[in-house]
Amino acid sequence: MENKKTYYISVGNGQISQVKTADTYNFEIYANDEEITELREYFDQAYEEDLGSFVRSHVPFVEYHHDSNNDRYDEQLQKAYKMIYDLGNHETKELVAQMGIINGL
């Protein structure tokens, strides 16, 4: 049997916490250790790609739509939001669906 725990997720800063504090969090999910590790990897990879996009933004002749770092950043966030949706409580599922960022919801 899977041993799922409650986690509070803040996508903007990639924070995953088991403690519900006064800090803002976006979503509540129920996940096991392996799922949290996978979600953490999505956040970490998105952060790495975001750094690459930051560097690209200082090179004026590389256009946004030719930025592979940005595409990979978007892909990692899509994976993270899909996972948050799949593991989320009812309110989380509704919020992610209303955001319209996952194809097919």
C-alpha cells in the first residue's frame, strides 16, 4: 500500500512542504516519497532551464521563439502541473483545470 502524505506546493519558487504555514502555497497534494522526488526533479530541471533563458535574454540577436531553454522550461512546468493535478485534492484539480495550461483537461 502506498504511504501518501499531504504536501503543500508553491510553484513559483518550487517549494514542496509538509508543513502548512502562513507562507503562501498554491496547491495541496497527496503523494508518496517517489512522487515527491519526481516532482522535485521537474522543479529543479525547470530552474536550470530558466537560468539558461536568463542568459539568452542578454543576447539580443537570439529571439524568444528560437530559445530551446525556454521550450524545455515550459515542458518541465507542464509535467509538474500535470503531476500536481493528478495528485491534488479536489480544489487543486479545479484550480489547475481553470488555469488551462494542461492540454486535454
